[in-house]
Amino acid sequence: MSSRVRIDIPAESGFGPEHLPYCVFSPAGEQPRVGARLGDSIVDLAVALDDPMFAQPSLNAFMAQGPGIWSEVRQRLQAAADGEFPAAAVHAVSAVELRLPIEVADYVDFYASLDHATNAGRIFRPDAEPLLPNWRHLPVGYHGRAGTVVVSGTEVIRPCGQRRTASGTPDFGPSQRLDIEAELGFVVGAGSVRGEPVGTGEFADHVFGVALVNDWSARDIQAWEAQPLGPFLGKSFLTSLSAWVTPLDALREARIPLPDQDPPPLPYLQDRAPWGLDITLRVEWNGHLVATPPYSRMYWSPAQMLAHMTVNGASTRTGDLFASGTVSGPEREERGSLLELSWGGTEPLEVGEAKRTYLEDGDEVVITATAPTASGGRITLGEVRGVIAPARY
Ligand code: MN
């Protein structure tokens, strides 16, 4: 008979049975496979649940099964959590390599924070209304580059490009205004049919879970190229995604009312029971906490983002990722980008002993987050981490 083990879950770990985020991991020398986290351990689901659907290099096959199977698997894991698992199914998180958890189909990035959009408007267009006329009517977004979404921990090679200079003409070289954007990403599990918009009430039929995102941004490249079209090379070089996808069900207790929307949105963006999420992000720069962006303040809900993304008849696919846009609050220490924290580079901030505006080579940024649970504790969303490497030419 094969041996069985019990998994100890440290108090306050943030990874108890009420969380159970999923990952793709490679045990030493083995093919990548799907796991779920309990404490500091990963449970190999293909072994523990005896199901080859999990012996895959991404979550996509599992996600494509839809919400009935998602909740069935979660219930089986929760029922098993305080018992014993086959020893062959249990690995230490520290002993394995974590991979990109999903095969990213399409990637969309929104701009759903009123505080971020207002700050960015004030910085980029100081003499105009900070919000453009469409902002309170639709969740502004753009299609990004799915092929450069990478797992947390991947090095961030400083991008080169045309940089706006004070003279008004561009030069070429490494970005000198390399920035972060602290965001929450939503992962589509079950896709939708082209021509059939996904209503705000159908969010949970399609969205599998959430993961932290750092949408690295080169502000000097962005400021020059994005006239009049939106983000392009200033964003597409890299987007980091956490290795851990938190199931939507684990955030049930984090649901909160949305802030008031004025004017009321058009009917297709209205929701009978609108909700936001009480998730607090933490941004650490070289080990120093520099911001605590509150997701609770986001103006547009995740359901509104998905409804808007599909209202023209565009379909979604398993593995689609749509991110919220930078999460910012009204206070300085709640801003989720260095653009805002340094107010366009004009107000350096203290990073430990150093005074800094944008990222330097060798800098490390780690974004984490927590959300409330039914028992009064908090779950910890899996971190997204990146270190800046020098430009390659
Ligand atoms: Mn972004």
C-alpha cells in the first residue's frame, strides 16, 4: 500500500482550504502538471484525484470543462484537505518550478480605476479635463499581446524604442521611464459564442478565477507612440502573471457593492446584483512597501468588463485573460504605478534609503494581495514578481 501524508497548514498562511489556488508546476525532471496549493505544499491533482485531465502543461483543459466541474473539483479538494493525500501527490512549493498556469488565448487590458484614470489624465493632459468624455460610459480597454504574458519570476528585459524627448523629436534607446502597473487579471475558463454577447449576469458561467498581473509599461515609449492610437510597444514587451490562479469561489466573501456609477450605465452594462472585490494589493520595490492599492474602489466591475468586451459579438476562448488596469486609490500611498507615485517623475519617492522615480536595472518589484474569508481571516493571492534586466542593445 502506498504511503499517505497529512499536509500541515500554518496559521495565517493565506493558503488554507478556503483558498486552494491552482498552478502548473514541474517536479524535478518531470513534465509540467496541474496542482493546487495547501499551505506550503502543492497537491498534484492528476495523482490525488486520479484524473489525467490534470496531467497537462496548462489549466486550459480543466478550465474548458465549465463551472460544474470547477466546483466539483474544489469540493473534492476541500473534503480531502484535512485528511491524508498519497505521498506521491504532495510536493513542497519551494522544491518545484512554477510555470505559466494558463495557455493565454487573447489578452485584454482595461482602465477601470477612476483614481488611476484621473491621475493619468492630470499628469498627461494637465490643462484639460482629466477624464475623457467616454470614460464614465464604458470600461475603456485595449487588446494586448498574449504571447508576451509570462509567469511571475521571469526577468524583465528593459525595452528599447523611440523615446519622446524634450525637443519634441524622438531618439532611440533603452526606456528611461520603465514602470509597473499593479492589476488584477481575470481568466476565462469557458468561452462564449461569436455573435452572442455575455451578459453581466453570466460572469460566473465563464470566468474561472483571478490572478495578480504586473503590466510593465515604458512611459517614454508610450507617450510618443500612443498618438492617436492606444498602447503598443510601450506595453507589449512583457506582462507578468502570477503562477497562482485563485478560483472565483474563493472570493465569494470578498464581494462588495460597487461604488456609485454616475451617470447610470447603458442597459447592457447594468447588473441586477453588481459587485466589486475587497482585495488589497501591496507593491514592494526592492523589499520596501511603496503602495497598497485598494481594488475595492474600482469603478467598473469585472462583470461589466466582460459584458463590454463581448457586446459587439466578439467571442471569448478558454485561456482569455482580461486585466483590470492599474489599481489606484485616492491617497498617494494607494497608487498602483510609479507614474502616479512619482507624479510623472517629478516627485521622487523613498525606496528605503534611495529616492527613486522609475525602475533601474536590478530592481525587483513584488505585488501581493489579500482578501477576506468567511472565517474572518484573509487569503493571500499568489504573488507576481519581476527583476529588471539591462537592455540587450
Ligand atoms: Mn495596464
